[in-house]
Amino acid sequence: MSTNRPTTLKLLRESGWQSKSVKEELKANFLSAMKRGGELFPGIVGYENTVIPEIHIAILAGHDMLFLGEKGQAKSRLMRSLVQFLDDDLPYLDMPSSPVHEDPYHPITKAGREFVANTPEDQVKIAWWPKKERYAERLAPGTKFADIIGEIDPAKLAAGASMSAEEALHFGLIPRMHRGIFAMNEVPELDDLIQVGLFNILEERDVQIRGYPIQFDLDVLILFSANPTTYNRSGKVIPQLKDRIGSLIQTHYPLDRSLGIDITEKESGIDLGGEFPVAVPFFMKEIIEQVSISARKSKYVDHASGVSARFSLANYRTMVASARCRGVRLGEKPAVPRISDLGHLPASSLGKLELDMMGSNQMSEKQVLESIIADAVRIVFEEYLDKHGVDEIAEVFSKGVKIEVGDMLPSSDYAKRLKRVPKAWDKAFEVNAGESEAMRASCVEFVLAGLYASDRISRATKHGRIIYET
């Protein structure tokens, strides 16, 4: 913050600072950012042609917004990203007793108005509110009316304040975010009383507590998030509240697998280099993302709850960690993830899948996950067969093959079983499998798992190791 900012109301007026609403502020800074060019929502991938344009329109229209989508679709991140379009710092009346950050030119509380009216302007102190503090959010479950709107303060009543006067109020989060942004996550989980309170704020920008209307000219941008299943369920959100929300922004999962892979790589935050490097074959990245896609389509998984993008992230990190562990123990550099590393996915997946009890037929979550992983391997493998024609590779393993694999088996063991490297390796896997035993081992496991998932060979598990044979 600059040290020459005005510190009194008199100096603020002389500086030429103009008061504007938070939505006007957001709009002006957004238009400036658009004019400058560049990326407006850095770090948000896959929404360039769908969600982001709708947010642009909502900002320019001055709308409160509802982000509607299943879990793990960056709803909270999108809401938080709007803070970037606020002014760096905002002046407010420096009143220790004030519960809100008052506009120096237009205070909304009785105490603020009296302070400005009865104090010389060169003695009215001004402080500055940084934009990172002008955003607050709340998760609906467990939220009470007093938390976000307010309550009558018994101590103030005992001191002589009238119950119908604002002096008797304890302010909740929304009034305290006057001139800022407030976000309510999972709005259908709010009880009706709180929804009515939000409706009053959206409609009249006033506060009603225990039947006493307290007129405030509240200036706040209100954002909401919700899951489509609960939001569209009759009775979960009162119609009056739905009607007052200006824009509904529909989010979605990645529209294709390659986009999902891009998101996972950018969000994982993993350094694949260092003392113990890891090289991830593209087909392993495809399988990790396909696991999430297959889970979203699985009849065993509750579609209403969705499968978060965090599912892919956690599984990718687990796969890389397993490969790195092997690399450290066996001295393989770089370590290369294999299908057998996916055996550790239950640790990062269990708890993230909600089963459909009608479709799961009493299958355990682990059994459902194993079925989903097998489906993902089959889909990716068959795409490689169709795209690259790797029949030459498949043929190598279809003639009396019996190969043992495992996440802690040295890559050299695979090389002994595969003395001749088919030329199709390089074309099919976009890597030179002949140059690296670790990469060749990963390719071997992928083909074996693909052949098994396609019912071309059998598989048996013994003492933590997997044996494939014709």
C-alpha cells in the first residue's frame, strides 16, 4: 500500500477519489483488464468457451451470481477469482466502534453518519481496506441466521438500546462485508429462514432480524454455489431467492480427456525432476484421467454427487509417488509409473466415490474402484490398438506368455522376459521403450493389463504379485 494515501476525510476529498458501488468497481476494473488483454482468469482451464464468457456478461450486467455444478468443478475458485477485479485498497472511516467498513462519503450506520456530521473533516480518520480482505465465504451446512445476517445483542439491550434500533444488533458476515464480496457455498442446505433473509438482502439490501426491519443501504456482491441435483429439487431453495439471483453460471467437468490431463498436470504441483526423477508415459496419464471419466459414467457411482477433479489429482499424485518410491529403492532413474502402481489408488480414491446403492448390488467401494480401473485400462488400450495397430505387440504376449509383475519388481526383470522389443513400441507409446528398461516395463504392464481387460489372457494374484498368462 502506498504511504501517501489520504489519511483524513479532507485529504480524501482533495485527492479526487470517487465513491462507487462494489459492482461498479468490479465492472470498471474488469473492463480495464479486458482492454489490456491477456488472461483474465489465470489457472482456470477448460472453461474458455463455456463458463468464462458467461461470467464476463454477469460482471458487466452487475448481477449477483449462482455457480451451478457438481463437486470439483472449480466453483469456489471461480468465485474467489473475482477478487482480482476489486481496487487494490478501499478507503473507509477509521471508527473503532464501527462493525462495517463505512464509505467515507456515504456511511450506512447511524453511528457513521453522526460521526461524519459532528466531526471536522480534517479530524475524520481514513484507513484502507486491502482487496484480499474484501471477500468472505461460508459453507451452508451448520450456518445459522446470526452467522451471516445478525442477531439482537442481549448485552446492548441490557445497556438500554431499543430492540428495534440498529444499536442493538450484532452484525453477521454479510453486513460486515459491506462494500465487498460474500459467497455462500451449497445454498440449498440453508434453512428457509436464512433463505428469506438472503432474499431481503438481494431485493431490498436491508436486514430484518426477529421481525425488526433495519434499513441499511448494503453494498455487497453476493455469490452462491450449488449442486444441480439439490438446487433443482422442489422445496430446497425458495422460488423468491432463485428469482433474485441475476445470473446462473453452469460449470462442467472437462469436455475431453486431453483437457482433463492438462488440468491434472497443472494442478498437481508435482516436480518430476530432482534427485529422484519420474518420467510419466502419456498412456499412464490417459488411464488416470479415464478412471475419473469411467467413474462418472459408472452405474455403481452416484451420479448426483459427481466425481471431483480432485479425484484425478489425488490418483495422479499417488501413482507418481509409488513410482518414485520404487525408483529410490531400486535405484532406477528416472522411475516410470506402471499399471501395478495403480494398486495403490484405493488410498487416494476411497472416500471420494459415493456409491449408488441400487446399482452397486452391495459391492464394496474397493470392488467398484477395481472395476472402474479395469474399464479405464481397457478403453485406453483398445484406443491404442485402433489408432496405432499394435497387434505386433499383442502377439508377443499371446503365445504362451507367463509374466509376473509388481510395483516393486525391478525393471530389468521385465527386460529378461522381453528380449526383442517390437518396433511398434515407439510408434504406439510416443516413447523409445528400447532405450529404457523402466519405460519398457511400463509398456509391458500396460499391454498385459490391456490384454487381460480385453479378456485375451488371464491374471492371478499371489503374495502381492500379479501373474499374467495365456
